[in-house]
Amino acid sequence: ALGAGSSWYVPVMEGFVLPRTTRRSDVGGRALSAYMARLVQTAHGVALAATSRGLETARACKEAVCCVAPDFAAVAEHFAADARRSWRRRRSQPPPRASGA
């Protein structure tokens, strides 16, 4: 379970919780939102973490596009392939024409 300030990991096997295996982590949704805001600032120069509205924007983005990947390698390859297709599509388009005044 992911909370705002912490997460709980509860291993389940064949429908039953494994005794004495539940763990708590201090990484929660708030920390993930702040991390996402730092990633946006590093990659695009937009300082989301500077204001509460920026952190709210980071949280909304996190909730809209982030997910837990059961097979990380497959998900990473899917997004890499999608990025390659997008890059090829942009390269095949002619550059925009300058408008003369």
C-alpha cells in the first residue's frame, strides 16, 4: 500500500499473506512526487518543486502516467520503441517554414 509518507509491502502467496514478512518503507507518494518534480526540472528546466502548485502538478502527472511494472524490461522496451517511432516520425517531417513579413 502506498501512502503519502510511507509504503507497506505485504507479500502474498496463493492468496495468503506470508507471516512476519510485511515491511514498511519511508518512501511514499509525497517523496515520489518531489522526485518527479526534480526530474522535470533537470530535464526541462521547469522548477515544479519551488511552489505547492508545482508539486500538485507533479502529483497529478505521477497519478496520470506512472505505474508499477510487473515486467520492467518489457515495459521499458515498449516505451523505448514508442520513443524511436516518435523520433523517426519527427525526422521525416519537413522543418517548419519561416514566415516572411
